[in-house]
Amino acid sequence: MKIFCHIAPATLMLLPLLCATAFSQAAPAVTYSPQELIQIAQQMREQAKNSGAVDSGIVEKFLDSSTIVASRDRDGQAELHERFEDVFVVLQGNATLVSGGTVVNPRTSAPGEIRGPSVQGGVRKSLREGDMAHIPANVPHQLLVQPGSLFTYFVVKVPVK
Ligand SMILES: [Zn+2]
């Protein structure tokens, strides 16, 4: 309590106001280091393996309503999101991002979500640790991952209007 003796009376009067403003939000910010995200992905892979779940090559988890940590060990499907942009940062490994062009044999997997086996006529970009990608809505894209290697990334899904 001694410390309060050194606070000017005017500041003391402001304290309740400052506290009310500073602490009115219920949930504090959540932070992760790249290592923590990689560890989460590793744990997910272990759990998937132990549960005997069919291995589709990808594990992913929503950390909150718009962020995902994902890890894959082989090519992904071609994707197109009508209602979201994908923004992601590579945490671990290498991949080739194919984007643009068209989705081959497109099918609707969920409202606004198109999937297919591959992207035709897209641009290929190599991605490695630390790289960032921004995929606008309605742009076909696919991640190609060397079989046996591991590609881990942190995704932000940005809704579009
Ligand atoms: Zn996507």
C-alpha cells in the first residue's frame, strides 16, 4: 500500500476511471510464438495418428474464429473461397503455392467453398519459412508439398463483404 502514498491525489482520483477503461474487456490478447504454433501442430499430428483417424495429410485447428494452425505432409486440394481471403505465414517447411487459373473439376464442398483435384493454368510460387501469402477471395489456389516433408503454417481467414 505504501506505493499509493507517492501517487498524487489527482492521479488517485483518476485510478477508478483508468481501471474501468483498461480492464473492461473480458478476454485479454492471445499470443503465440512460432515455436508454440509448431508445437500445437505436432501435437495435432500425434493425436491424429494415435486416434487412428484416416490420414488426409492435413491437420488443422481453429485457434479462434478466424485463425488456424495447419500442417500438411502432401499436396492439398485445389480450393476457392468465395467469402474469405486467406492470409498465411509459413512456420516450417517448404511448399509450392499455385494460384490463379481455374479449379479442375470444381465441386461445392460447402456454401461458398469450391474444391477440386488441381489448379490449371495458375502461377507457381515457392514458399519457405517466414514467407507470407495473401490469397484474395475467388482466386483458385493449391499447396503442393513434397511427400514425406512437413509444411506448417498459420492462417488468418478474412471475411469479405
Ligand atoms: Zn484456402
